[in-house]
Amino acid sequence: MLWIRLLTALLFLLLLPCFPGLNGGENEQSTDIISVWEGDSISITCSVQGSENEVATILTTSIQPVNVMQFYKQNASYILPALANRIKYSQEGRNLKITLHNVQESDSNIYLCTKYIKSKGNHKKLYGKTTIVVVKAKTTGVIEQSPLYVNPQQGQSISITCALNSSHEDEGIYLLKTHMQPERVLYVSSQNDSTIFPAFANRLEYSKQEKKIVITLHNLQKNDSDIYICAGVMKNFSFLTVNRSGTMMLIKAEDTRCSHNSGVFYGLIIVVALLFSGLTCCILYRVDMKKYFQKKKQNTVYEDMSYTSRRGTLVTVNTYAIDN
């Protein structure tokens, strides 16, 4: 489990259509995704133009909506009492940086920056950046997820299972790509209505049975490598419920350089082998020749003790020496 604690994961899910007060806004911006462990700190950035027409900037939550902070001109006019001791803020140019320290699991939520401006004598509400915050508790949550790790080849398929381990009724289950390139993958409501997002369009299928959903991802590509987290919204809960570990997926991509150059590679191996064999034979040949001549240089004395076939008598032959 060490790799889980070393990797910082991010969480992203579709909730804008699911909660009141989030549709119909103008100038809706991109979404930031933050995922941390309990006890860490997070920073949320809201745009503040500081124009005369700008009345206030408000940071709100989307699950059971509450105002977290109201920033009027250059001062905070309101901070949620439950967070007052943990929130710090500063204005950096046109951005308002809000830092929340010692985050808790109950801080998991969708935070929305909104601005009120004066327009023709009326206050107009503009939706700004959304920040989805997931705080992973160090104890097992109500969502179980498997497997913890997969290492498929490029083009293969894998399945991820999300199961709710709670008696509470859910409003929806989500699968989220959260680390390298945060993206929404799938949302399935309690009524089994689903939304598949562009990252896995035409590459995803799922089956849902009561509080368990099995999601299969097909034709995996190298950029699909990431951490995938199951998340859910439970009725009567004021925050997101997430799996604390997720599924780590690493795609094994084929090394095309090896396949393209395999002929050259094996040809070089054969040439080297032949050269090595020739060198070995040459060395052995020279060693044998050296031994041969060393033997020839030794003086050898012969004495013929044979009988003559004609006389039947022992013939003594003069001893001689052969010398090169």
C-alpha cells in the first residue's frame, strides 16, 4: 500500500446537472481537481477582477449548499464558522487564494466560485471556476473498490468494481480518472441513468446490480495510465464519499523502436557471433601450432631391439638422435 500514499491523486466528477443552483450560469470556467489525505492543506483559487461593477465573490459548496466565504472588495465579510480557524486567504493580482488547512473527510465537496456584478442597476450572478475536493480518510470508507492495481497491455481491457458498503441510499456512483490527466469517466445515477464522458467514449460498458457496479474499459491506450477512484453521493450526506485508495492502472505500451529495428539488431548479433567464433578458432589454431613446434624441438633417442627376419638373430642397431 506504500505506492498509494506516495501518489497524489485528484478527483473529478459530474455534478453540475445533479444539484440545484449550478445550471444556467454564465461564463462557466474549467474545473480544478484536488485530492489529498486527511491533515493536508488545499488551496482554491477564485478570479477577482476588482472592477467597480463587481460587488462580491462567494465560495459555496454544492452538496447541501452553504456559503463558505464571502469576499467583498478586498476584505472577507463572512467565513463559515465551522472553518474559521482553518481558513486563510490572500489576494494575488486578480486571483483570490483561499487555503484550507488540516482538511477532514467532511471537507470533500464541490466548491464553486461565483461573482455578483452590477448590471443595469441589478445584481447579476456569474459562475466561475469549480473546484472538486476529495479528502481521503485513512480508514476504510463506505465505498469498496477493486482491483488495487492493473498492468494491462495496450489495446487490452480491464474491469473496475465499485460497491457501496453502506445501508444509506445513494444518489449516484462515479468513476473518475484522477492523477495524471484528471477526467470524468462515468456517472451512473441511482435510477441507472448514465453518462459516459469523452475520455472513454465508445470504449466503456458497465453493469449495475443494486449497490454494485462493474465498469469495463476497452482498447486501453498509453495515456489511460492513471489512478481511478470510485466516488458517490449518499442521501443525507453533506459531502462526497470516496474510496481511499482507488485503482492504479499502468499500461504497457509496445516499444516500436525494437520492432522496427529487430532485423538490424539480430543481424548485428549474428555478425558479432561470427567474428567471435573466428577469433576463437584463430587463437586455438595458434596455440595448437605452438605446442606442435615445441614438441618437435625436443631431442628423442630411439633404440631398435627388433629381430631380423632373415637371420633369426638379434640385431643391434646403432643409437641415433633426431634433431631438427
